[in-house]
Amino acid sequence: MTISLIGMPGSGKSTVGRQLARRLALPFTDSDQVIEQRLGCSIRAFFEREGEARFRDIEQELLDELTQGPTAVLSTGGGSVLRPLNRQRLRQRTQVVYLHTSAQELFHRLRNDRIRPLLQVDDPLQRLQALFALRDPLYRETAHVVVETGRPSVATLVNLILMQLELAAGSDPAS
């Protein structure tokens, strides 16, 4: 079964996902990268041109496709849980791991980010806190497993995820 990583922007979904996929000898897919490849432009440029609602439509179509595909490790966009259908499909079709990171830690990681469209505001910390307040309950609703990211190494996080998935499933996490 596919393992999906969800969480706030900057929580480590792509970095941890690549390592997790390597450990499990599974393909890795970053949904934001696939969207950018298909659009032929950055998500930020698409957001500015078409708006968030149109982006979420494309994201929903892609998540539907990816959650029905072959077993893999999937890194989702930070806002993928905003739509109930995405939460339902992720939870029913994949093993969902929420990489929980505090808004303060996210700000520390992302304070110089110039790419993520939702953080291009006057007060990125306030924006992160607002996004976190909105999304944290949705991540928790969707997740089978919650892993605190804090400051451990990527290898340590991968080990934590594998242990949590084994406990949750009672077996091999890749099965």
C-alpha cells in the first residue's frame, strides 16, 4: 500500500519521503513536482495566474490518480487536506503519515523562502500560525500515524515512521 506524507509546508515531506522510499525500495512521488511538470510552470506562477481554487482542482485530480497507482511513497502538497474528498481518498487508499511540525519551527525553516505562494506575505509567522490552526485538525483527521518532526535527523524520522506504521498495521509497512 502507498504511504502518503502530509503536513505543513516545510515539515520535510519531500526530504523524508525520498529517504523512506529508498529504505523501502519503493518509487517516490512528490505531488507538487508532478503538478509543476504537467502545468509547465511553477505552482507560484499558476497560483498568481489562475488562483488557488483552480490549483486545488488540479491537485485533487492528481491525488485521485496517484492514490490508485502502484505502491509508492507519496509526498503531498501542504494544502492537499483542505478538500474533504482528498482527505477521504488519502485515508482510504493509503497509509497516511502526518509530519507534525510546530508553526514556530516551520517559521525557523522557511523564514527565507521565496517560492511557496502562501508565505509571500508581510508576516509569514502569523500566516504559518493561521495555516497551522486551520490545517492541523485536518491533518490529524486524515492521518493513520502522527510523527513529531522536531529536530531529529532524516534517518531518525524514517525509522520513527517505519516503527509507527508497523505498530499501526501490525505488519510490514510496505505491504
